[in-house]
Amino acid sequence: MNKTNRVLAFTIAVIWAPVLYGWAHYPELPARMATHWGFNNQVNGWMPKAMAVYGIPVLMTLLQLLLVGITRLNANHKGEAVRFERLLYAIMPTITVILYFTTIQANLGSDIDIRRVAIIVVAMMFMGMGNYLPTVPAGYNRTLNGMHKAAADPRTWPRVARAMGYTMVGGSLLMIASLFAPPMVSVAALAIAVVLLLAVSWWGYRLSVRQG
């Protein structure tokens, strides 16, 4: 079994593992399950029970297949960024496990602050990406290269990658701090993190233009 198949086998097994929990509580779950919440913890999206319990892992499996396929194709053409790729492979399984258990528990009547769960998941993604982005070599990602000239330029990419990494880590800490404040503070923290990241990306683009 090659590396790609091992990654897929393990990560898809993790994605489907929580279904055992959903299956065990299937009779107790409502016929129409809540699957989406606003930042005020009010439900604004529902699914039929079978689609929620079994359909969500199907969707996440398809997304994982796409993610792993694109990552391996990119690595074969541009070389590997091992630590960053490990992080990418872990994103879908981690999100699935956290959100699946949260969804089941919420539909069983548990008092869960969905806003806090969602912010923690996003903050974890920012933290992980921010830590490993500086390890990605220039020219690694063809999609990013097309959108961001600095990503393909070995003269500018190390500086830009570090700046983006620090920004993402700082944004994740800001989001975590917002968990102790009202919901709108979390919305503002997420917006600030995204705006700062876009600003750093623009700075990197301008830097690469001046270098070029």
C-alpha cells in the first residue's frame, strides 16, 4: 500500500468512526435534526435524521478524497512539504469528529454552546496553518502561486510565509480570547483575523512586485 492509500485508509476510518456513536443513539434522535446554528446559538438549518447521521461522513469523505488527491498531485510535481501536508490530511477528520459528536449531543438535548465549538475549530485551523506555513517552500502550491506572486518567489516567500504564520497564530489567540466575551466579539475577532491575513497577503504581493 503506497503513502496516499495509507493516508486515505486511516483518515477515512477516523471520519467514519463517529458514525458508531450516531448509530447507537439513532432511535433517540429527532426525525429532523438541527445541523446548523447562528452565532446566537439559534438553529437555522435542519436535515432528515438519516442524512445527518450517515450523509455528513459521506460528504466529508468526498472532501478528504479531493484534498488528499490535490495535495499528492501537487507534491508529485513540486516536491513535498511533509509537515504541512500532515496538517492538511488531519483537517477533515478532526473537523468531522468534533462537529459530529457536537451535532449528535445537541440533538439529544445537551446544552452546548455551538459558537464556542465553532470558534475553537477555526482557531485550531489557524493555529496549525500558522505554525506550518513557514515550512512550505516557494513554488509549492500551484493554486496559491497563481493567486499570490510572492508564493512562487523564493526571494520573498520566506518573509511572507513567516508574516502570514504569525498573523494566523495571533488571529487564533484572538479568537480563543473572544470565547470569554459575548458572541458578537467572536464575530469581530474572526473578521479581524481574516482582514489582517488579507492585508499581509497584499503586502506580500506588493513586496514581490518591487522585487520583480
